[in-house]
Amino acid sequence: MAQSQASLAPALPADWRDLFALTKPRVMSLVVFTGLCGMLAAPGPVHPVLGFSAILAIALGAGASGALNQWYEADIDALMKRTAGRPLPAGRLDRQTALHFGVGLAVFSLLLMYMAANWLATAILAVSILFYVFVYTIWLKPRTPQNIVIGGAAGAFPPLIGWAAVTGDIGLLAVMMFLLTFLWTPPHFWALALFVQSDYAKAGIPMMPVVAGERSTRRQVLFYSLVMAAGAIAPWWPLGLTGAIYGVTAAVMSAIFCALAVPVARRTPLAGDGMKPERQLFAFSLLYLFILYAAVVIDRWMLG
Amino acid sequence: MSEHGPEGEFDEAAYRAQQRRNANVTALILIAFVVLFFLITIAKLGLAT
């Protein structure tokens, strides 16, 4: 009898901290930073209140994407050690709350962006949310090992949004900033996938190391690192969109990135060797993106 | 997340405390957005003139 009373009793309301965790705050910080750099690199002034509101809209849009991603992947997350502690698989939140929260946040972020900026920034923000949820999460991720290559576009939109919020159009430098994140995503995620591949295999996600094997993934990490390096240097040479501050920074950082990718591509890991080169490349890839975006802004501000 | 006591009974105090916490956070967020929308309107009026 006591048991049936307990099951009829209402569950606790969702804790706001669990709703916050749904938005993937760590991913959001990278998105906010790249969006801010796109905004600061754009030619023309921006009102501080409107600029802040546009960045907040980007953050909320990214949070909505993260929440809808976790809503859809709750079953998969429960199978992986890395994600089993998230609010949905851990049972601290129900799926309907996550869905309502994600959709509400998405709509609100678009309204805020339209109020603060213009229709183009709002449209790109809408495309980025829809792309992340429908193209990456629902369509590509469970079906193809190329999920990261194409899905990387979703995380690459913020500099375009930031730029469009200031200018109302899309400049070539903004496109190159988009391309930088787009080309950076495969080596970044595959470095991660190499040392958590047992997790992905357990959840049945066709990440590259699980489907194509480690050897092939390692070769592709190096290949995409080289393509990314070319894409990173291109705004300086041959396009001439930035000055030497960005150019030298991009060349040096890209050389280090490729140098770290070489041992990842060449080695055959031994059981229990800690995957140090892969972890080093993954950690450096985060620093790489932050420094290159900061260099674009510093270059534009100092050299015009 | 322990809405039920050791014997499985419903802990109303914990439920109300959780509701109160969430209501406070929601109120703070709503106030922040009211202020932000006011500032956006003022900024847009300033840009228009």
C-alpha cells in the first residue's frame, strides 16, 4: 500500500541546474566565443546592448540545440560512460520537459536575435539549430561515419551569425571563419573518438574508428589536419583578408597542430598505453581554435 | 531527488522547497529579460534617431 502511494505521489519538479546542464554549457562557451569573434571582426560599429543581446541569442540557440540533442539521444547517452550522468539518462529529468525546454529556448533565441539584430542573423541562427537537430542528430549521427564531417557545419555557424548581426550581410572573412571551424571539427572529434571509441561502439554510433577502423581514422586525422591548416592560412595568403598577426599565428599554430597529428597517424597503440598523443591533439585542438579566432579579432583591430 | 521519505512517503517539504527554488530562478531570469528588452528598445530608438 505504501508503495502504491509512493508511485502516485508527484515527482519533484525539475531542478533548474539540470535544465542548465541540458544546454551543454561547455560547448556553449566555444560557440559564444566564435560568435563574439565574428561580431568583433565584422566591419562597422555595434551598439553594446544589441551586441550583447545578439550573443545571448546565439548562446540560447546553442543551448536549445544541446537540449534537443540530449532529448533525442537520451537512450544512447545511457549506454555511454561519458554521458550516462546527464540529467535525462540519470533520471533527474523527464524527456517531455527537455523537449519543451529545448523548443521554447529555440523560439525565444530567434525572437531575441530578431529584436537585437536583423532577419539574416535570425535566419542563420534558425538554420544552425535545425541543422544540428535534424541533419546532424537525427539523420547523420546514427547512420554514417561522415556524421562529424558534414555535421561540423552546425557548430561553424556562430561567426557567420555574429558577422551578419553587425553588417546585415555575409563577408568573405566570415565565410573563411565558418570554414575554419568546419575543417577543424573532424580532426578534433576523431582524436576524441580514438580514445573513447569503446563507448561509441557500445552505443552503436558509427563513429569513424568504430566503422572504418583505427588505422583509417588515424590517416584521416592527419589528412583533415593538413586541409584545415590550408584553410586556416588562406585568409592571410592567398586571399589577403587579414594581416600578418593572424597569418603568422595561423601558420605557427597549424604547424604545431599537424606536428601533433603526425604521431597520431603513424602509431599503433598498445593496450593500456593511455592514448597520450590522441589526448594531446584533442586538448591542443581546443586551444588552437580559441587562439586563431582571437588572432582574427586582434589583427582586424590593430591592422584594420 | 528524494521526494519520498525512508518509508516511501511523499516529502511535501522537499517538493515545496524545490518549487520555491525554481520559482525564484524563473523570476530572476524574467526580470533580467524585462530589463534587457527595455534596453534593446532604448538602443533601437537611439539608433533610429
